[in-house]
Amino acid sequence: MMKSQPHDPSPPLSWPTLELCYHLLVAVVLLPLLMVIYGWQTRASMLSWLADSHWDVTRMRLLGVARSSLLKLPYDNYDLQWRAFRGSLVLLSVVALVHVIVGREVRGWRRKDASTRGGWVTGALVYQLVVGLIYLSYLHGAGALFTLLFVMINYAFSRMAASERVSAGVPGLTWAMSIGLLFLNDRFGGYKWAWLDPRLGFLDGLKGESRWHVHFPIVSLRMISFNMDAFWSARASSKEAVAVELKERKAAGDGWCADGGAAAVPLTLRERERGHRPLSDYHLLGYLAYVVYSPLYLAGPILTYNAFISQMASPAHPPRRHLAMYLARWVACVLLMDAFLCVNWSNALISNQRMFHQWAHVGVGQLAVGAFTTLGFIWLKFLVIWRFFRLWAMADGVETHENMGRCVYNNYSTEEFWRTWHRSFNQWLVRYIYLPLGGGKWKALNIWVVFAYVAVWHDIRLKLISWAALLCAILVPELLARRLWHTAVTKGARAKWSRRVVAAAGALNVYGMMAANLCGFACGLEGLRLLVERLMTAEGVAVLAVSYAILFSLVNVMLWIRQTEEGETRDGMVSRPVQDRQTHTFRAGE
């Protein structure tokens, strides 16, 4: 059992000027230089392999290489997710722009026309539902009907929440159905209408751009969120729900608020998520609009039902300058990714199983740096994808958590890494799994349940189950070490050796996080095994020694960054990143 303990105050971390300059030189100059040099070597090696085959199209496809249609330059095109997103980006951008512009017009028209606040909210929900259903039909064709079928069965379970006699079964039925469908969808690869009735077989030919069951895991999160929020609200006092609704009205500053919005108070996203709502807010229209909400349907970020329905009533429009800056930064990230894939092909070398036989012709240092660089590619890929959809939602008046709060190369703690990587999903897991299981009281045990669900949710494959197990195996010792480090026994050591001990342990932790994430999202178990075998050679041991020295400097820079952010940091053991304590509060209509 893990109980949280108050941290014993320790002096702030300090660096001699020359030592800090050395760590900065290693982290900011030497490490990027190695990534560029080895990345260029990887590209040159793969170009020579292509030249040997006279640029055979089949060989290019096997290696994951394509030619840019604009610049005619070869680039790393191996990653399926990035290929699909980049190829659809223009269409998605047009859809997003039209959706936001029409949505604002609809809300403005309904606001003037509706005689009640409820009428305005209903109009917004109807619009989101209609657009979402069109979007769903385009994406999945007749397969969208399977999604809606399971969504409606789940809604039937939620209706039990209002009944004292049967409401206790809502959580069990909801979770059993959601997890069961994940396994069944994976087992059968979706379903065919012809299985129900041969006369319905023609529906199987009406396919969309993407298979419905590939996106069902995110839908299942929304199903669970709706039912659990309704279940908890049914047990909350009516006064709590009224208080939240009154604050929403003030935040909206609309004509239905008694003070006309003069005392508008911005609602934080956390307040929207946690505030219990009247049971009347858990209706079919809101539920369906939430499930098929187009900006967040494909990839998230994850949003709870309470937060969604709250923002239908009082949209959280950010200032235009904020949106413009967010858009500019996102465009810069897209251009950076395009440039990166033209000059660095590490992902095609590390993630492509067809390339494993070529690893024997590549130096261990090149492989190690390639693996390190691949994690940066994965981070940048998800950053671009998630921020596009978050930008779309924000422009539509719906705020979500920001995923990727820190660069992947600015994490030495597994716990902090998980909190900032997929932050919206982490918040969902905390609300619907971690806290109901007892939270921090049973932390060392709860994380196994949480990560087991995360692995199954992502994809029921051995490499993801192994990823979850590796993360837990790394996280439990980290929690124990942090607890021991803040006991009276180590008080003297903390005062003298705090930074060096944390940096040394953090560097080891980085190896563990690299292994877990390479296993789960890059080369898989087989690739990880081959990489470890190469690192166990004489050359590999030398590479490990040099890389550990580099990571030691890198973690020192991370600690310095955190202390700069927070003023003073106790022992570098930051319990939460800065972003985790900040919640954007955009005034409605600002």
C-alpha cells in the first residue's frame, strides 16, 4: 500500500556555473549533433540500398520510402498514422473551417431566436449531431450503424442510473460491455451485416474511408464517461448540480442569467469535468452529439461528457490572438516534421520489421541514436495530430486538455512522462479507474490495473501488453525510491547529493522508458531483443557508457529547467509538471 507522505523540506538544487555550462553543451549541442550525424548516415545507408535496386518501387515500399510530390525528394514514409493524417490534412482543414464557421452562425442565430436558454443549447447539440452523423457516414459507410447500435445499447444501460433499485448495476454493465467489445472487435475484425441476414449483405459493400472498429476504442471511452457521469450525478445532491448550472450561466453571460452576465466567472475545465449536473442533462441528444462530435472523434483529445455538455451551454472561446499563435506554432511543427522526414529516416530503420536483417550492417551507435531519434519522431507525430484536433475544437468553443505537455526528451520520471504524454487520457483514467479503485492509497497495485486497461484499449497485441508491463515494472521501483528518498534516513544525503543522485537515477530511468516505448510503439519485442543483443557486445557496452554520460547531463538540464519554471524544486522530485497545476480559463465568447 502506497500512502502519500509530506516531503521533507530540502535546500534548492544548485549548479556550479562551469558544470551547468558543460551539461548544457552536452544536451543542447553534442546530443543534437549526434542525432543529425547518425540520422544522415541512416539516410545514406538506405539510399544506397535503394540505388542497388535501381529505385525499384516495390523495394521503396518495403523500406517505407516515398518521393515528395512537390520537391521530388525521397523521404521516410513508413509510419501509417502519419501517412494517413498528412494525406488527409487538406480535406480535414477544409472540413474543420466549414464546421467552425457554420457552427458559430448556427449558435448566433439560435441565441437570438430561442426564447429559452435550453432552446439555444438544443440547437447547438442538434447541429453537432447532424454534422457528426454525416462525418461518421463518410468515414465508416454502413459500418457506422454498428457504432450507433452499440452506442444505443450503452444508452439503455445509462437509463438505469435514475432507478434506486437497479442503478448499482450501471458501472458493471458499462465496463463489461466496453471491454468485451474491445476483445470481440479485435477477434472478428469488425462484423458483417450478412452474418445477421444474407439480405443485408449489400450493406457490407458500402464502405467508408476507415473501418469503424479501428476508432471504436475512443467511442468506448465516451460511452463509459456518459454512463459513469450520469451514475455519479444520480447520487449527488441536487444543490451541487444547481450550483454548477448557475456558474455556467454566469460564465456564458447570456440573457437568461439574472445579472445579464455582468458577473461572468470563467469556468475551468476541471470544474466542468467534476461538477455534478442535473439528471435531465444526461439525455439522448446530448449523448449522441458527444459521441460523434467531429473535432474529437478520430483521435481526441479525450473529453468527459460533463465537460462537453457544459461547453455546449457556455462555450469556452479563447481569444483570437491565442488561436492565431496556436495555429502558427502548429504550422511550424508540421513544417518541422516534413523537413525531418526528408533528412532523417531513423523511424523507417527502427520501426520497420523488414529492416531488421539490415541492422547487422549498421553500427551499434547508429542503432542506439536511431532508436532515440525514433521516439522523438513518435512524439512529434502525435503532437501535430492531437494539436490539430484540439485547435479545431477550441475554435468551435470546446476546450480540452493539452496532450504532450513536455517534449519527450524532457522527461526523466516515468510518472511525469505518462501524465504529460497523453494527458487527456491520463485525466480520464484517473477519474474513471484510478480514483474509484482507491487512488494513491493503493497506488503500487492500481497502476497495474490502469496500464493493463490502457494496453487492451490501444490494441490487443503482445507488444502493447509488454509495453504496459514494462512501464509498471519501471514505475513501481520509481515510486518506492521516491518514498525512500524522502524519509528521515536519507535526509543527510539529500542535502549534499540530491541533484547528482536524482540525475544518476533519472538517466537509468530514461533507458527503461526508451525500452518500453520502443517495444510498444516502434520495433516491438523482436526489435527490442535484437537491439539489446547488439548492446551486449563490446561495442555496445562502450555505447552504453557514453550514452549514460550524455543522459546524465540531459537529466541535469531537465532539473535545471524545472527549477527555473517553479523557482525552487525540492530534490528534483516534481510531483506534477507545471502544466498539471494550470487550467486554461477562457471567458465564454471572448
